[in-house]
Amino acid sequence: MSIGHTLLGLLESGPRHGYDLKRAFDEQFGHDRPLHYGQVYSTMSRLLKNGLVVVDGIEAGDGPERKRYAITDAGITDVQQWLATPEKPEPYLQSTLYTKVVLALLTRRDAADVLDTQRSEHLRSMRVLTERKRRGDLADQLICDHALFHLEADLRWLELTAARLDKLREAVTR
């Protein structure tokens, strides 16, 4: 995810302080990985340097001065271009899980155990996501669906690989 583009997009609704941007980001996108304040302020500093935001005001407070940021026309154009650019699908051709299975076979360990352990972890994650989806709002339901679909695809791969372990063993240990 592009943190910079996301913060710029959040600024399109109006100027905000760094604290407000972090809170809005965490509410919308950071359920599992909230932003650190340092990440927000370093990103805003870079966006300011690149002319994508301006400081719209500075307020004195009990602590350090609070800068209010506003998006520039260049920032709006940048967000528009980012939104219009498709994300490259991740083909997972260098999968860590595949590497573990092959390495288990090469070292004469039980690759089926690797697959079974991973299957159990996927099923556990799916139960957690399904419960979160059941309790969540629409945004949470959609993000959980996305993750669940990926886990389901992984489970299909685990089953297919388990069915082909003997052939894979022959292919990699020749």
C-alpha cells in the first residue's frame, strides 16, 4: 500500500493535522497495522518537499506546534493517477511455502508435515477472519473476504501439492 497516496487521498476531504491523518488512516485501513506517528510525519515531510501538500496553518499547543496540511493540485493529480494505475498481480512465483516443501524433500524431511502444519495455520487464520467478518462492518467484511479468498487459493495449492508429493520428490531429488 502506498502510505503517501493514501494520506493524500484522505486530505482531499479537507486540511488535517498529522494526528488526524493517522487516526483516519487507522480507522479506515490500519485495523491490523496502524501507522506509527513517525511514519505519518516523515511521509508528510516528503509530500511537502515534493509539492504535493502545503502547510495550511500552524497552531501552538501544549506540546510542539501542530501543522495542518492541505493537498495541492499536484497532489490531487498524483492521487488520480495512482488510482487509475492498476496494481500488478502478485504471481507468488517465489513462494516461501514452496521453498519449504522442496527443501524438506531435498533434506529428506517429511514435506507432508510441512503442508499439514501450514494447512492448520491457514484454517486457524480463516476461522479468525470469518469471526472478524461476522462482527465487522462492510469495510471489515470486504477486507476479510479478500484475505479469505487468498487463503482458500493457498489451501487448494496445499491439497494439490500434497497429492503430487511423490512426483515432486522424484523431480527434485534426481
